[in-house]
Amino acid sequence: MEKQPNKLINEKSPYLLQHAWNPVDWHPWSEEAFKKSRESGRPIFLSSGYSTCHWCHVMEHESFENEETAALLNRHFVPVKLDREEHPDVDHLYMLFVQATTGRGGWPMSVWMTPDLKPFFGGSYFPDTDRWGMPSFRSVLEHLANLWEHDRQRLLASAGSIMDQLIDLTRPQAATDEVTDKHASACLAALERGFDAEWGGLRR
């Protein structure tokens, strides 16, 4: 049987086009994908990256080109691929979520969200097998599919609360707001508390 491209084949982004022949049923960030999620009752899996991202290529080769992993992803989720350089606003919003919930960020960014685009789980690169203290991508898919099936209300409640906080974080501040010496001192104190004087950097 001849291999068929997915819906990314008609996109202009080099990053999206390089995923157009994956067995994953990728959709671009679009109303069509959101509608499919709503109608099927399946959550969205968002994968965001860019064409020169090393770990994006690694995760593609390990997971998105794997027929069994792709079948699992297609069965339980609506997969959406995003070029962060085309949609920096979307990438920024969900990266805030990943950083707030995991303490770190990076690409590829992996976010699972409800059909109304509220995130409930996220991370960056997931390996194809359990290693480096990280769960495999496939085990994450299986766990989240099980939670969506059997504990959906808890996920929905959590996603709604998180989204409200994200909206507050990204809401423009009033023009009269000013950064005072008090604000600057508080920021400096927080950075000093997290600085590792022996090894350098923050958070060890």
C-alpha cells in the first residue's frame, strides 16, 4: 500500500512539511482540528517546534515515525503540529503552562489539552523508552488516554483553573503600572535565593 501524506502536506512551513509523511495524522493549528476534537470527544495533542530544533528531529525519528506509537496517538488524540515561528503567540501561551507546571521548558513542546484548548498536561521532549528519569512518550500517551477515559471531570476542572491563571499572566497591564525600586529589589532577592554560588546558574 502506497504511503500517504497527512494534512501538513499543503502547508508552507518547512517545519510542518518535514512532518507531512509521518504516520501520525497531523493537523495544522486550525479550526478543522479543533472541530474534530470536539466532535470526536478526543483531547488535542499539540507538538510545537521549529525546523532547526535538534530534539524536535530526535523525537520525530523515535516516536512520530514509529507506526505503533503513531497508531496510539491517532486513536486517542487529535494530533496538532505547530511551527512556533508561525504562531509565536500560541507557542508562548502554552510554554508558560509547561514552565509553570514542570519548572522548565524547551522544544519540542508537548501539550495535551481539552477540545476547548485548555491544557491539562505538558512537557518538552519525551524519549521512546523510559530513560534519564523520564517516562517514555508511549507510556505518557497510555496514561493520559486512561485518565481521559476514566477521570475526565478532574482533568477538565484542572484545565479550566490553569487556563484562568494563564490568561491572568498574559493579560496586558494597565499603562499606569510602573516597575518601582521595590519591585526590582524583590526580583533581585528572589534570584539571589535561587542562585547556586558553587556551580553557577539557578535552581542547581
